[in-house]
Amino acid sequence: ESLAQLRKQSLVLVSEGEGSAAETRFRLLTSVRTFARLHADPAWWQAATHAHATYFADLALATTGEPGLVGELSVIADRSVADPELLPLATRAFEALVDMLAYDTRQVRDFIDKVAATYPMSPYTPRLWAARAIAEDTAGDMETGSRNIQQAIALVQTLEIETPPEVLLAQGIVAYGRAELEKAYTCLEALTAEPFPPRMRGRALATLSAVAYMRGDRGEAFRINEEACALHEASGDERARRRSRLRLAFWLLDEGLPEQALTVLAAFEGEDTPLWQRALASTYRGNTLRRLKRYDDARRAHDDAVRGFARVGSHRWQGTSLMDAGITDLAAGRDHEAAATLDRSIEFADVVGDAHLLALVCGYAAVAHARCGNLEHAKALLRTTEGNTGAEAARRSSEIHRAHVLYLDDESTSETLRTLLSAVDLRGPTATEHLRLAVTFAQQAIERREPPRDALVIERERIRLPSRGEEPEGAWVDLGRKPTLLKLVRGLARAHPGSLSMDALLQVGWPDERLQRAAAENRVRVALSSLRTLGLRDLLVHDKDGYRLPLDLRIVMRET
């Protein structure tokens, strides 16, 4: 009743949550809070502030994905500068914020600079430098991350205190990000011993498994990851356990086992999974579906992720999810949609100050705009990638994007692009998904201009059949006046190597029509018969799931 009266007087603001398990949230009008702060008893206000900070710091350590949590942690951080008693809580809160990857990098920098200036000799300050090191490393600024670690270690030595395990963990994570695998292994292995609590040991093992995977020791990586999951569960560290399961899904995709990856990700779909990790799982699910060429399903998963991260308040991950959505559009041949989506991603990457993300997105956006014919804009975007200070694979990706765009502008640079592509080892332990995508898109560009003679080429109004025998080039079939047949060919190409059922073919060819079952099937069969007559007889394969193109068929889709 009291809340109802406050709402009636417009003193309390209300926001309704989404989903069956969501809750209604109340917030006092800002002007009322300001009035209360000016007139409250100082002792009462300090106690209330402390209780508020404790609640949200504990919430940050207990779960992820609480809408509005990121903003609340920022408030706690600012208050701690004025109240030394809040420094331990603020330290825990920002370690949690970095642990969630929910922060804007500039926000972390500003906070730690304030705290370091206010409490330069506090025993908590080394942990904050370590948190900033992880933030910088994740944002791709590995040099700054290394300097932050050195500052933390130097302060520990000055204070003559034992090195906090949080600093050792950050040291291992930063070394791993720089591909200094032996150093990372040494730092992390020291934290797996019994004297350290299970929570810290589990987190050290989780990163250690990533080191093993980068070394190329896949079996050891999977074993250590399972051991880390067991420790996460024993210590009640549910956030870390789920992250290790997400890492497993990513590795399964990397190993060419997308169906198994989807099985692992299915466990994150329930309402009991925190919103943050549901959104992260949606991101991985979208990438996995993209690998399976289920582009429409992948796009829906990316859109779910963007909405989830918007509710949580993470600009960084909204930008990342939009980048993944744009990549999916590129893979599906939806170049204009890709350019628009990637431009939105650039805005988020720029806001959060993540140089690594910005360089990645600009590379893909340059390819999308170049495909759309906006070559000058594409070249301007490429200039942003020149400062990419990430790992070797990230720099190689940027080089390939640059050569790709130049090739689209000037076909005489073909040899430069081919040389770059031939030098890439996609089977090596440091090959990343972004490097694979850069290579794939560049190879598609070459095939679009110089399609192999055994490829099915699909253009805006015509198709070229694969050549037979010694034919230098297959026959061209004009479908400009037969748009339904062209839609069916495009639909089968996008589903390749999968099949399309009769219902799916009907939806592709006649999306806005509703027909009786018998009439619908007859219409599809007549259309398929027409395609066979036009020369596609050997390309239409019927199986238990419907119709598909041959599994080994090469397909090139281009606008002209």
C-alpha cells in the first residue's frame, strides 16, 4: 500500500522485468534521493550506504546477469573514494565486475586511477591493479596490462605483504593473453596447491586448461577443464563452473564438433540460469549455428544475446554480440544488413574504449562495406585496424581484411592476397575463429570474381552450372523472369549441405501464400521439375529430409 501511494505521487519509478521469473524493480525519484542525502543524519547515511554496498557486492559475487547490477557497482566504487571503510567491498565488487567482463574499460581505468590516488599504500590497491590488468588484457591492450601487473607486484614489495592470490591469478591470465605460455603455466600452477581455497584453485585450473589448449595439448585441456568444474562445484562458484562449461562448448566448436557444442549450450537455456550467462550462451549458440550454416537460427540467437546484454547493461558485450550478428550476415551473403549491424557494433566498441574489439569490428565492417561498393568508407575503416595490438592471429586477421578490401578495389592485387592466405596455418594452436573467418571471406571474394569451373555460381538474375568434362565453363541459365525458381536455388544453396523439406521449399518459393497440402506439394514438384529441365537434374538430390544440393558441390553467390 505504501509503494502504491508513492507510485501515485510519482515519487517511486517502476520497471517491469521480462520473462516468467522476472521481478518488478522500484527506484526512488532522483530528486527525492538528493533531498534525503542533504537532510539525513550523517551516521545513519553512512550505515545505509554501507548496507547498500554490502548487498550489491555480495550479489555480484553470488550471481551474474542481474539487470542494473553494473550501474550499482559503479556507484559503490565512486562512494568508496569518499569512505575508506567501503574500500574492501568496492575491491570485491570491481573484481566481480571484471570477472563478468561486464565493464567498460574506461570505467575501470577511471575508478582505479581514483583509488590509487586516494589510497596509494592500501593493501587492497594491488588487487585493483590486478583487476585493471585483466580488463586491459581482455580489451586487447596487453602492454598496459603487463604494466598494471608490474605496478601491483611493486606495491606488494613496498608494503612487504604476501602476494595476494588475485595478483598471481591476474599475472597468469595476462601472460596467457600475451602467449607467454611457460610464464602463465608457472603462475597458475602455483595457485592449484592445497593451501589455496578451492575457489581460487578452480579459477587457476580453468585458465590453466586454456593454456594447455593453446599449447595444442587438447586432451590435457579437456581433462583440466573438467577438474576445474569439479572444484567450482565444490566451492559453490557457480559462475565459474558455467564459464568453464561455456569454454568447453567453444572448444568443441573449434574441434569441428558443433552438434556436441549445442548439447553443452542447451543447459543454459533454463530460467534458473542468470541472465548474463544466458546471453553469453546465446552468443556462443549463434556462432555454433553459423558454423552449421543455419544462418537464420544463428541470427535469432545473436539478437537474443544483444537483448540480454542490453538488460544487464553491458555495452561491451552488446557490441560483441552485434559483431557476431554482422559476421553471420556476411556469411549468409546479406552484405547490406551486415554493414548496418557492424556499424552499430562500432558505436558500442568506441564507447567502451575497447581497442581490440574496435579493430576486429572495423575489419569486418570494411569487408561488408567493400562488398556493398562503399570502397572509400571501407578504406577509412581499415585505418582503424592499423593500431591492433592484439595477439599475432588478430594482426594477421587485420592484414587479410586489408588485402581483401584492396583486392575488391583493384583486381591486380590478387597475388598479394593469395600469398597472405597461403601463409596461414589454420591447423596451428594459435589459429583463432577470427583468423579462420578472415581467410574464409577472402577466399569467397576470390571465388566470386574467379569462380572455379566446377562451382555452381548464383547471381542476381542468373546461375552458372558446374562445367562438365573438359568444358572451360558451365552453361549460364537466365532466371530473371523466373524469380520463384531463383528463390528455390538460393534457398537450397543457403541450406547446403543440409536439406530443405517440402514445407521449407514452399516457404522459400511462396512465402506469403497459404495453400492446401496437396496443392502446395504439387507446386513444389512442378518447380523442381522445371529446374531439372533447365539443367539442374544432377544437382537436385532427394533424401529422407527432403531435397538438397550435392554435398561436395562448391557454391559461389555474388550480386553480379
